[in-house]
Amino acid sequence: MSLPMNKREFLRTSGTAGLGLLLGEAVWARFANMQVDRLAEDEAFWAAIRSKYRLKPDYINLESGYYSMQATPVLEAFLDKVREINFQASYYLRTTQVPDKAAARDKLAALAGCSSAELCITRNSTESIATVVNGYDWKPGDEAVQAEQDYGHMLAQFRLTARRYGMINRLVSVPPHPRTDDEVVSVYAKAITPRTRLLMVSHMINITGHILPVRKIADMAHARGVDVLVDGAHAFAHFDYRIPDTGADYYAASLHKWLGCPLGTGILYVRKDKIPGLWPIYGDWRMTDDADIMKLNHTGTHPVHTDLTIEHAIAFHNSIGIQRKEARLRYLQTYWTSKVRGLPNVIMNTPSDPTRACAIANVGIKGVAPADLAKTLLDKYKIWTNAIDSPAIGVQGVRITPHVFIQPAELDVLVKAISEIARKSSIG
Ligand SMILES: Cc1ncc(COP(=O)(O)O)c(C=O)c1O
């Protein structure tokens, strides 16, 4: 017995029909034929999307990189699932839980552009990456490559593995403002030795928003017989790509970031021929079928209502459309960065090349500690951001992450704030 359908099931609808249902046919008719780039700047359209979010009036939320809130229709669907599963209790868990989760997985696979047989739902990127790193039968002296700019806990996962198995990690440093993809690829290439088995690369560096040429890095690594794990925590549903096109053997992402799912949702993609080689973390009877990705996905009893909400978040996301979303997010980022880049004392830690960044950018101010900058932005300008203080890798600033509900007028407040703080900093 499936959960009952209700009017919110309209969210299953995707594409332009979905926007008609979401915004009302009359509103959508005004925008339906607009070019993506023009629509990216159409404030009436984005105000209609913004109205689908409940925003706290106390601050401008420029920190959607950690967790991006669910849109109201998705949140309502989630709450319905919580109530219904509590109502049906173990009857639901024992009857349609498994096929319902499989349906959610199918929709995710369609979004990712891969086969369902290569994808499973996890709690987050952390779990997905740990599943891969722990799944290898590491031998002493085996090597893996990562970058200093990768997410700290993911690097810690590799360090833990080195302590346990005697494998060796080689860290590269990604150039912050590359002029060509080759500049980045060659940095990774130089770290590969005959002992290298696995290379991890961030699709988007979390502290700067820098998008890396993962396909070229994967092709280079494969030519040397090295497997590639892409950390796509910040990339998935942020900009347009299909996971298989990244060249990844393994791809991890969090869905509570850019897809707007409830907290505690992620994906792990494992290319079909790589599934048999991974050891599962948890015992599961499917272990006997070595080629089934579900052997890696034993969860025990868990909050299934989170997984069931994924399809609603996908429908909301699809109703906007990934090209429109990407264009708007890049527009918002370049809107403010183009106004402060080059100002005295302002340090941009994100490449200016629009193909190397999307929504996220990082800005620092000479002479102002990142924590002080974030505090002033919140106390004086009511802007919520995240301080990043990593002098060892040359990134000291605040990470600015607008989501689709942010308006240029709010970014004007940020531009004014950065300009004023930078001016004051030069005075002393
Ligand atoms: C690049 C990167 N990898 C992995 C993670 C971990 O994601 P989660 O906490 O959702 O597991 C994050 C979190 O921000 C991240 O930015």
C-alpha cells in the first residue's frame, strides 16, 4: 500500500508544465518563451519562485552552501510523510517502504543521468565517500591523491585509512585562479605514481566555489590506471551535468544542499564495473550478489520519510529547470562579485572565469580576520555568511552562497558592506 496521493503530488510533474502548476498558468505564460539568460535577470519571475520559500526576516541568508532550506511545497510533503508513516507505523515499513524507496532512487538516477543500478541513496556525501574509501582492500604502500582544498573531513577519512592500512596520501594544491584546465590537470598528474590506486577530486571546492575540470582530470587518471572519486557535494543540482559525463568511477553528493531535500539525504554513484571491487561497510545479505550496488546501502531502520521526500524536491527542482537555475545562480554571483572585484583591499578567492564558478564565491578583506568580517556582516548589515580562515591554503574570507530565493537588492547590501569595510580597513 503506497502513501495516499494528495494535491501536493502535483510536484511530481516536471518541466514547463510543472512551472505552470507551481506559479499559476497566468504567471508562467508571461515567462514561458523567455531565453534562459534573459530569464536569469527577470526579477518578477524569481520573486514568484522566492514566494515558495519561507524566509526568516532577521537576516539575508547568504549561507545556503551548508544546508539549503526546502521550498515550502517540499517541506509540506515531508511533513505529510512523517505523519503518514507514523500513522501506518510498521505496516508501512513492512509493505511498501522498499518499492517506494526504489521509486525515489529511479527518479534520482534519471536526474543524475545514470542507471538506477549504479546509484543508491545515502545520508550524505560523508557516508558516500566513506563507503568508497573504506570499500578498498588497501595494502601498505598503496597511494591515493587528494587536494589541500578538499573538504577537511573527507581528507581525514583518507588519513584514518592511512593509519589503519599503511596506505599513503599525496596532497596536491589546486591553483586558485587557473587560466587553463591543463594548469589544474597537470597538478594532479604530477602526484600520480605507479602505486596510486585512487584519486579524489572536488567537483566544486567548498570554500571558494571553484569548479574543477573533473572530466579532464578523470581522463588523465584513467590513462594512468587510477580510479577517480568525485566529491560532488556542492555540484549536484547546482549546475547542469550528468554524472557519467564527469568520468567518475565513484561520485558522492549531498541532496540537502542544492536539491533542497530534507537534512540527511545524499547519493553514491558507482560505475557498474566498479561495484564488485568494493567491500560494504555494513553486512547485508545482498553481499552475496557482488554486482548489486544495494550491497553498499544497508541502512538498518532509518527515517525513511526523508528519502520519500526526494521525489518532491526533484519535482520542484525540475519545475524550475536546471538550466534556468544554473543561469540565475551564476547571475547572482557575478552580480555582486563584479562590483567588488578589484576594489582596494578586497581579495577575491574565486576565479572570475564564469565557467569556473556558479553560485558560491569567497571574498576576503585585507587586514580583517574572516571571523570579524562575518560578525560585522551579521551585526551591522544583517547578512548571514560563513567565515573561512585557512591561511595554510591561502583562503581567508567569507563564503557567500545565494540560493534561487535571493534577490539582487539583497546583494546590493552585501556590496555596500564589503565596500565600506574595505574602505575602513585601508584607513586603519
Ligand atoms: C566538498 C564537500 N564534501 C563533503 C561534504 C560533506 O557533506 P555532508 O556533511 O552533507 O556529508 C561537504 C559539506 O559541506 C563538502 O562541502
